[in-house]
Amino acid sequence: MNYLRGFIPWLVFAGVSSAGWQWGALAGLVAAAALLIADRAAGLSPGLRLLEYGTIVFFAALAAVAFARPDSGLRMYGSALSMGWLAVIAWVSIAVRRPFTMGIARRMAPPEVWHTPFFRRINVVLTAAWALSFTVSALAQAAASAYGWHLAFSILIQLAGFVLPARFTAVYPERARARFMKASGTRADIQGGLAS
């Protein structure tokens, strides 16, 4: 469930947008800033907060546009834009060798495993799964908006965009650990904290 914490601003945006997309963007911005402040107060490394900083940039820009032009055609593409931006954050975090899931995983894994190649590899795979899901969801949301599909389709796309990678995140680290242990003969007592 720690993985979902970073997406709270996006869920707030989705929920509050029914009252107006500008209010959803502002609420998402406030939620993102509050989470980042809480992380900083907890002493979490700012270098692994790409998701949080990217979220603030997105909602600040979206709020500015939405308040300046509440009737903008972009309003119809809010879901596609948000999923697309999340995809950009995820792909960029892999490209700069700081997969966004590492910041989340460090909340659950002991410090002695944070710099191991295995921990990094698991987080690259997890981040790639999220990035792929966000990319496909953004394209599907854009199609749903362009062709005027029923709102129910948009909601299902949005849910699938989060539920599928969340499910993968829940099962992949254990499977990867089991394969690693089998291949290397690593003792069970030292493998437990390699990733979460």
C-alpha cells in the first residue's frame, strides 16, 4: 500500500474534478505539496522524489491553465494528460537511473540493501511496469475522450492503469527474490530485505 501513497494527489484530482477541473488541479497540487513536506520532515532523500516533484509541476501547470481558461478543450483530456504525465515521470526516472519506485521501496527495505544491484533491478522492472501501464492508459484515455466514449469506460481505464501495476508490484519482488535465491543459493535469512 505504500506504493499508492505517492498517487494520492492523482486520486484527489480525479475525485475533486467533478466539482470543476480547476478545483481538482488545485486540490491535487495541495495534496502533492503536503506529501512532499511530510516526506522532507521525515528526512527522506529529495533525490528519490521524482514522482512527487513531477506531480507538483503537473498540477501547478494544470491549475494555472484551468483557472485561466476553465472552458479550455484540455478539460476533456484531463485523464489522458494525467496518465501521460505519470508515464513521462516513470520513463524519465528510469532514464536518469532513479526509478521512482526506489523512493517508495526504501520506506520498506532496510538501508543495507538500498545500493545492491538486485534492489535496483527490481525497482527498474517495477517502474517499467508502471510506465507501460501509464502509457497505455494515457493512449486509451485520449481515445475515450476523442471518441466520446461513456464515462464508465474512462473510469475502467483509469482503474486498470493503477490496479494492474499495483498488483504486479505486490507479487513481483517475491518472485524475483525466489528466482535469485534459487540461482545463487543465497540464504533465506539474508534475502528478506532485498526489496519490498
